[in-house]
Amino acid sequence: MAANRSSDVLVVGGGPAGLATAIALRMKGASVVVADSLTPPIDKACGEGLLPDSLADLAQLGVDLLESDGSAFGGIRFVNHGGAGKENWGTVCSGSFPEGHAFGVRREVLHKRLAERAADVGVESRWGSPVQLREDGDVLVGGERASYGWLVGADGQGSRVRGWAGLERGVESSKRYGFRRHFAVRPWSNSVEVHWSRSGQAYVTPLGTDEVGVAVIVRDSHWRLGDLLREMPTLRARLDGAEAGPERGAVTRTRSFRRVVAGNVALVGDASGSADAITGEGLGVGFRQALVLAGCLVDGDLEGYNRKHPATLRMPQRMARVLLLMDRFPALRDRAIRLLAKEPALFDRLLGVHVGAEPIGRFLTARGLKMMWQLAV
Ligand SMILES: Cc1cc2nc3c(=O)[nH]c(=O)nc-3n(C[C@H](O)[C@H](O)[C@H](O)COP(=O)(O)OP(=O)(O)OC[C@H]3O[C@@H](n4cnc5c(N)ncnc54)[C@H](O)[C@@H]3O)c2cc1C
């Protein structure tokens, strides 16, 4: 069987994490091939929000998003559509990012910009080329045997590379179902709006002057976007009658693996673990891992990547735990949203912690005990 031209690194999966890794490695001088079974621009069910820290990592990769690519937003707004008591229905609270802004951008547009940057720095792309991993150790790209020094698995949640490299051991602490649709509606808020109801969350991301994306996350696999909107009358009224695109679905998990490297194989992005999508950090985590992996890989230090990897997921997974508690316990949700409505500065600081602008230790020392007391009584 003919061998492909050899490369220092073969990246399996040309989604956001795979392309980011390929770019970061090329920027450090490695020769890189990235292969994906799909062809660009690749779409996916996603809330399509890039938080300020994710934008900073994207900038480090040299990826420029144009103003016309999407819509900047300044914070997060929670709307409670029914928790433990009717008196709490409709409570709204808002927080602003301490520095900079976030950006709502369609996945296809983000993918196009990443693919352009990858081509500019000299990444060799093999689109429409499924990668097969054989038991004898051979790897086929589009049916041809590939020759490489290192292999990166950026092949998403259901990663085949992970199983092939013997890296499946891990812990899954949550599993939910997400759906996304685009609506031709002028954004009505300068924030991402997260609507909470008893069965899940819907979040609305501004994507342009006349478009919003609505992503819903639910615990019941039988539910779809329309089912959840029935529990959110004010949001439903906003979207009523608007032209809507197709619905896309995906599973979202909070999951960690014991190891993310084996031999000359490393995992990045969702393949290497994830936090529930409500955190809005999946893309940024992938970009961060890409930068860390590139640094370690050019030094030939994959163990270093394995050591540094848990830190990339720690904060999103902590936040996921808190937000999933609010999802499960309506009384806690009511209290938390009422507290944040009363103290907007507290919400600002929590967002600061979420996007890495304030260390969690400092926040807990200053506010932790008081906040826990306020939530308890
Ligand atoms: C409902 C929902 C909302 C979300 N909202 C946000 C948000 O607002 N902000 C945010 O930052 N994150 C969000 N996320 C998370 C984010 O979408 C993921 O973290 C991100 O897509 C992970 O990127 P990835 O490149 O690791 O994987 P993927 O995007 O899944 O890409 C994997 C790629 O690998 C390819 N592939 C797989 N197997 C093979 C193979 N054998 N051969 C060749 N190619 C292969 C696939 O075709 C795919 O293109 C959300 C997720 C969900 C489900």
C-alpha cells in the first residue's frame, strides 16, 4: 500500500481543536497534516459563543475574526422561568465581563477562519478523508497509509483515536443533550441570555445584526428545542414566527480521562475530556490545549502535556458542577438568581473567575463564605 508523504505530526480531526493544534504546531516549525472526513466549512450543534479568554487564545494562534463575522457581547444574563416557587418566575440578573468582550460567531464562519489560517501557515489539509486506525498499528488517511512522527487525536467526543491508543479510562460525571437552531431575529440584548426552566436551559447568542443562535441543553434525550421553549414563554414570544434554520443536535458531557497521551499519541479538544456545554468554554479549552500541546510536542515532552492538561479543564469543570446543581435543584437556582439580581457586582466577579481574570482563591477568600451563607438561608 502506498504511503502518504510523511509529516512530523498527523492530526486526526479538523474541527476547532484539530485546526488550532495544527496551526500552533506549524507556528513552531513542525510539518503537519490535518485530516477530516468532512469538508469545510464544518458546522456543529454549538452555542457559538467565544468568551474573552477563548478570544485571547484564538488571537495567540493568529486567527483574526472580522467584526462582520458575528456579534460582540458584553456579559451574561440569567432569566428564571420557574424554579421552586412561582414568586421567583421571571427573575433576571446580569453580569458583565471584567475586561474585553465576548463574540458570537456561527460555527461555519469560525471554521472557515481557522481553516484559512491553517492554510496560510502551511498546514497540509486532507478534507473529505476519513482516518482509519488499524489493529496492526497502521493509520490510513483517505485509504492511504500515513507516515508520521506524532499522532494527535482531535476527533471529538466519540474519539476513535482514544480507544485505539488505550486511553479510555476515565470518569464521566454528567451527560446531557444539546440542540441548536438559528433564528432570523434582531438580537435584543448585548449579553448571552441563559434561560432556565425545570427541564433545562436555552441560551441565546447574538450572531449578527439580524440573527441569533438558540442552543438548548436538556437531561431527557427525547426533548427537542421546541419542547423546552414551551417552558419559556417570554423567549418563545421573541422567536415566534421568525424564520429558523435546521435543528442540529449533539451530546454534551463532563468527563475526564486518566491520561491523554500514550507513546507518540496525544488527545486534544473534546476527545481529551470536556465540561458540560452550559459553561460555553469547550472551544477555548481546545485552543488552550492546542497551545500547550504544541509547546510540549516540539520539545519532545508529551509527558509534560499529560501533566499540564488537567489544568486546562479544571475551571470549566468546576463551573459545570455549580451550574448543574442549579439545573437539578430549583430552590438553589431561585436563591442563586435572586442573590445575583440583588448584587450585580457579585455576578461580574463570578464571570471574572469563569474567564480566568480573577483567581478563584482570591474570590473565595473575599466572598465565598458570605455567598454560601446567603445561598443557604
Ligand atoms: C449544544 C452545545 C453547545 C455548545 N456551546 C458552546 C459555546 O457556546 N462555546 C464553546 O466554546 N463551546 C460550546 N460547546 C462545546 C464545543 O462545541 C466543543 O467543545 C467543540 O466542538 C470541540 O471541538 P473539537 O475540535 O474537539 O471536536 P469536534 O468539533 O467534534 O470536531 C471533531 C472533528 O473530527 C472529525 N473526525 C472524527 N472522527 C474522524 C475520523 N475517524 N477521521 C477523520 N475525521 C474525523 C469530525 O468530522 C469533526 O470535524 C457546545 C457544545 C454543545 C453540544
